[in-house]
Amino acid sequence: MHDPVRKASRKVWRQTGVSEGLRAVPEETALAITYNGGTYAVMMGTPQDYRDFAYGFSLSEGVVASIDEIESFEAVEFDDGVELRMWLAAEKAESISARRRQIAGPTGCGLCGIDSITEAVKPAAVVAAGGSFSFDQIMAAMDTLAPLQKINIETRAVHAAAFWTPEKGIVALREDVGRHNALDKLAGALAQAKVDAGQGMVLLTSRVSVEMVQKTAAIGAPLMVSVSAPTALAIRMAEAAGITLAAIARSDGFEVFTHPHRVLPHVVADASGQEHGHPHIDVA
């Protein structure tokens, strides 16, 4: 069985001298997505949460509209990778044969095998109005991320994607060496749990590229928050998809790039006890 974390021997050079020892590092392996016996894509990723990844990838790629269309799933481990085998109804399998890709993508590549500009920048799904979130809720949600990133605590080398709701806090969190993979795993976990994504927010520890927006739109979350910055195309995609994109989340606040109406002001009280709206939000 593939272990998501390994111990690697290394020498450490510091100003105080040279030492030796072991360090925890994340495993990386080939994950082959297959439908009805045919390979669709091969991604490099962290060997865990196989079903979540397979289902989430299938949804975000538009291969299926619902995980109910996946008739069976099996993860088969080999020495050099893992094959994620899914079976669809015959007519569904035939409809994806033209899109089938037999490629090996770099870690977390979100556009591997795409052979047209139109397909690469296809419009994202438009999300529903969804809920609104306060400054304090967003800050609290982001604060809960780090302690739950078990692999990253050990290795400091993987990305995380999580889903948070006001009622339950972090509903699900998935990690992977690839940021796209982490988000696909999250999508698969939410789909299996039948979570209403319209009432929560997606939290990311990576930069926000256009594919991350497309995947968040496929999940149906109205708000996505990341510790890193977005690309210009990601901003345009989020605007078109109706997603509130908040990024560069730090200990003192964050920046909102699209649809800021979902972010409610931070309310503070002055010395007299009078409450005042205090946004603490940089709206781009």
C-alpha cells in the first residue's frame, strides 16, 4: 500500500555545522483515471483519498453530472502508481471517448491534455446567490486550516482545500502535493456527503488560478478564500461565475476581488459601547 508520507535521509547544513537525520516528505505517485477500461488522464498526486479524487475529478471535468452516474469504483495499486477504475453506463462511456487523453501530467496539472484554447478557458458554471459571510467568520475559518493539515504539519510540502460552513465549521479537508488534486478530492468528498455547497466557503492554501475557480464553481460554493494571490484570468472567471473571490488572507485581513456583497462588515464597539461597521477589507 502506498504511504502518503515517507522518511528521507538527508544532511543538514546550518551555521552551527552539519548534521544528519531523517525528514518526513510527501509521497508522489501516478494516479491514472480510467472509465470503462480506457485511460482518460494520468495525474501525479498524493496516494490517498482515491475515491474522493476520482469522483471530484469526474465532476469538475464534466465527465459526469452526478456521482450517481458512476456505477462502480475500484482503486488498484501497482508498484509505480494507482489506477482509479470507474465504470459508467455504456452510452455515457461512448460520449467521452472523443475526449479521452493518454498523457502524464505534472504535479496537480489542471489542464493536462487540453488541446484547444476554447476548452482551456471554457466558462465556469454560474453559482447561486448562496449565503453571506462576516469578516470574523472568514478569518476564523482560515485560522482553523493549519492545525487540520496533518500531512503538511509533517512535511510542509502539500496543499490543502477545505469547505467551511457557519453551522459546522470545517466540514471536509483534503491534502495533496497538487493544488488541483486537493480541490478535486474535496469536491468528491462533498458530493458523496451530499453537502449543500451554497451555504459555505471553499478555503485554499494555494494561489488561485483559473482552474481553481472553475472547480469551485462546479462545487457550487459562492465564496472562495485563499492565502495566496489570484491570476488576472482567475479574477475574470470568478466575476463571470458569480463567485466572491477573496485572497491574500493574512492574520490581519484579506482582499476581495469579485462580488464583495457577500462579505459583511466587521462590527466593533468604541469606548462608549457603540457599535460601528469596520470593514478591514481591501476591495479590489
